Amino acid sequence: MPIKLPSFRQRREAYPPDLWTKCPSCEEMLFNRQLDKVRRVCPSCGHHFRLSAAGRLDLLLDAGSFEEHDEGLQSLDPLEFVDQKPYPERIAAAQAATGLRDAAVWGFGRIDGRVVAICVMDFAFMGGSMGSVVGEKVTRAAEAALEARVPLIIVSASGGARMQEGTLALMQLAKTVGALERLRAEAVPFISILTDPTTGGVFASYAALGDVNLAEPNALIGFAGARVTASTIAAELPPGFQRSEFLSEHGFLDRVVHRFELRGEVSALLRYLVPATFEEPAADTLSVPAFRPLSFLSALADRVMPDLEPEEPRPNGPLPVVAPVASTPATTSGQAATAPATPTGQAAAAPATSLAAAGNGPSPRAGEPAAPGQEAIAVEAGPASARAHDEEPRDG
């Protein structure tokens, strides 16, 4: 009786894409589950694979501390753009593949207990291209960090502006830079993390404006491609001039940090980069009132009214002073009531009315002699008053 041998299946030439990953540096086949356990870093050569937005948040933030904001924002098609397929179909395909509404996610989280505002980009969503939604999320993250006065962290992974949105995508460069400038003016720290790749309009706007710029090893960072740059300046460029190590050596990046050390590096920076607080000194409400009307009006008058020059004295001198003669009580019949005589050349005191006998000018002050051409006129104070004379009084 013949022996029946078991049949063996032929070895597969291709592997499922979700099972194994080939390292582009050392060309070793890596099991995806094992690769996810080591944060998608090749254990043989240290190559850093691209991380999804969810993986990046798990890497940087405390477990369960992330609170997403504006997750319902979604791109429209105002230009009705069509290339190989309509723009809405591309959006739908990217959403089905990544589970995201667009290429950026932002919210609040904690790093070692410190609250931060964080925005993370996902290159798997249409190459991480920046459209109106990505620009809006970056701007809102910066504005929320300014309002809450907490540090801002942006993790960039993008090929540049989204061509399907045209000028609307290019305007996001100015909008995001304006929001970051307001953040800088208020002394709120901003940490930018550049990953592979960070190019185009994202590199030309917010990705390069951090107070501290960090990057992962061997990350592609630049504005245009190497061939375009070389042909534009008509010069041969050194190898690797768009890699993070080259940029760090030439002062464009602050540090190149391994993915395993990135969380600790950011946490250490947050201990030094503390948002500034501008506290106004408290006023003493008991001694200094909140508003002093007299002081305010005086200061306003000094500013509004012109300086008035003092008037020159008139040439004719001051006006005389008219002094009333004091009245005396009534006397017995046959006797005349007279007033005591005043010395010659002296004016009576306590003027009641001033009359100008001759000449012009203001009245003289008390004790001053009258000017030439002017004389003091005595006005009777009552019916029983006497006139002043220089001669002796008559007898009975």
C-alpha cells in the first residue's frame, strides 16, 4: 500500500503589509507588533519610522491626559478642485485610512503633571499637507495656549501646503505666524518638534519659529527638494544638507533627540521655559483714590491751555483808591461835627469805591502814593460825615 505523504504549502513571496515592515536603512524585516513596542524605531540600526498622531500623543503625554479640541473641523472644497479624482474623494479616502478628520489634532494634555497645549500632525493623511483646517487648528492651539498661559508644543510632519486648496492653503502661513508672534510677545514658550519629513510651507512658517527647535535623527527638513535647490542656486550642495544632523551642526536646530529620550527632553525644557507673569502692583485704595477729579482737570488744563505771558504794566501807572470818610455820631445843637484831620500827602485807608479823577490804569495798592495826574477823591459815607481839610477847625 503506498504511503501518502503530507502536502506542504508553497512559501509566499509577498507578505501582508500589516504584518511585516522592511527597514529602509538596514533592509531588515521587522515584525510590526514588535516594532510598535519599541516606538517604531529599528532595533538594529536605530532608524526612526513615522509615527501616527495617536502614537505621538502616547509618546509625549501622560497616559489618559489628552483632551482633544475642535475634532469636528473638516475641509471643504471651495475651489472644486479635480486632479485624478475630486478633492472630496481624496479627503474621504484619507479619513477612512487614518480615522482622522484632517492632518492635525490639537488639545490639552499633561507632561509629568504640567499642562501643555499640543498640536500633532499625521503624515499619513494626504502627506500631512496643510490646508485651511490644519492652519486653523494650529492657530487655535496657539490662541488657547496664550489664553491659558501654558506652553505650546507643535509636532510637525508635513510635505507643505495643500495644493487642492490653492491660495487658501498659502494664507495659513501668515495666519499661523501671526498667532505665534502674539504668543511670543506675551512670553509664552513654544517648543517645535520637527520629524521626518518637515518641508514646504510648514517648514517656512510655524515649524521653524519655536523658542526651542528639536528634531528626530535623520529627519528630512527643508523648504524645497534637493534637486530644485541645487538647480536654483546653480551649485553643488553637500550630501545630507537637508537632514537634521547637518542643520544642527550649522545652528538651525537646537538639538537632535532620539525618540526614546524625547519625552524627558521636553519635560526638562518645560521646567525652564515657564510662561512669564505680568503682575501689576496693588494700589493702596485708602490713601490713593482711584480717580481724583481736581488732579485730572489740572493736568488736562496744563496740556490744553497755552502758557500765558504776564502782562506789562501800563505806562500811566495804577488808578487811585477812593477812601470813604468815617462817619461820626450826631452832636448837640450849635456844635459842628468834624472829622480828625489827616496828614498832608497821606491817603485814607479802607477804600469802599474807586473813581478815576484823571489818567488811566488800575487802582494802586494800599500804602502806595498816587501817581502824578491822579488824586484821591473822598466819598461821603453818611449825612453826618465831615470833609477832610488841611486847615484848623473853626471856633464854635
